[in-house]
Amino acid sequence: MSIQRKGVIAFQGEPGAYSHEACREARPDMEALPCNTFEEVIEAVRRGDADLAMLPVENSTYGRVADIHRLLPESGLHILDELFVRVRICLMSVPGRKLDEITDVRAHLVLLPQSARFLREHGITGHAAADSAGAAADLARSQAPGEGVLASALAAEIYGLEVLAHDIEDHAHNTTRFLVMGREPDLKRRGHGRMMTTFVFRVRNIPAALYKALGGFATNGVNMTKLESYMVDGNFTATQFYADVEGHPDDSNLRLALDELDYFTSNMALLGVYPADPRRHG
């Protein structure tokens, strides 16, 4: 009897990273594959070593994830789902330690300012680490006295550490948006909830081209939830735009808006059509 292969979803970071947590939430039945870089995540899917990629694109506190919008159009992958994950920061240490014994913590640079109030109130000094989950693994090996780590509860579970304080982030709204991506697009799903469409485009070199290209979304009542620009190949005269809109390309209003966009663009590529995460609208 043949054994059915378990699906694999790739993420960037060490086991226990917040991207790993997102994999567990979105695809709990799949094996999570850690990768060193976003490029390695994408290549693992393209090569067939993984079936899906879990990629963070933006954070409610820190904005977009560096380089990710540059990588997505060139990846050859397609967005299948979005996932909003609350960043819940835990302070952890080796079993048996108490909170008042912790004098120093290590964490990824972005987590330290998010927990500044808690650390200040407890007289704890924060130190930047390349990766929070990696810092948890290092502490589990070193058993360094007086040291803790800021990371996810999953990291504590994986490395056998004890959580001394939960949800210590300064802002309860801190959320990261992830995209689940695969080799093949899925344009057929409609479901009962809202749909999202993501695409990139470059406008033609004519006066007011961007204004005219976007006008179709306004006149056809399409809600554009994101529009970002970035240089292409470091060229100041070549600008590409990344956009998220509500709706499905088969919807009459979005179809008309995309037709109008096509007229004023030199290049347009659809990155994905997928259900909106229910947490998108609160």
C-alpha cells in the first residue's frame, strides 16, 4: 500500500519563528520547512521541495516587509490565501527561572521596541539577535543565567523553554499579514465572503498615466486597499506598482476597472485571486 505524501509549506526563519506559527495556523496538516531567506523559500516551492510558501508582506506597526514586493512578481508563484496573525510576544527562559531573575533578553530587532514598556518596567535590557527563534535555541543550549528571549509561544514549546510572561507587546493591534503562495493559480474560488485580487503594473510613459489608470477603479466602485510603488532594477525612471483590490476579476465592476487599467499600462501581471481573511475587516 502506497503512503500518501504529506504536503510541505516553506517559511523563512528558524523553527518557532512567527512565520512557522502562521504555517501551523493556515496549514496545520502540512510539514513546515524552515529556510534561511525569502529567496530560498520561493526556490523551494519552484524546485518542488515544498508545495506552498508562507511569506510575510506587511506589519501593522512596521509597514511592509523589506524586499518582499520586489520578490513576488519575479517569483513565478501565485497567491492562494492571505492570513492575518497577531504578534504575541512571550518572554521565556530556561525552566525554573523566575521573571525577577531575568536581567537581559535577546530578540529580533523589531520585537524589542514593541515590548519597550514591559522591559523598562522590569529593568530588563534588550539585545538584538538575528532571529528570535534562533535566540531561543541558543538559550536552550547555553542555559545562560539571567538571560531570557522574546519570541513566540511556539518557540518555547519547540526548545523546551518556560514562558514567564505572555502578550508583553505594547500594542495589542500588532498584526502581520502573510501570503500563502503556490506554483499554480486558483481563480475559480468565490466562496461566500469577500475576495481579493492582487496585481502589479507599470504605467505607460504619458502624462497623467497613473491618474487615468486608477480612475477606472473609482468610477466602477472598486475598493483599492493597497497601492505601493517601488523602483525596478534600481532605475529611478522605471516604477512598478503593487496593488490589492477587493473583488474577483469576474465581477463586472472589477473587470471593467482592469480593462481600463490595461489601456494605460505597459505591463500588468495578476499575482493572485484569493478569499479575504475574515480579520481583514475586524
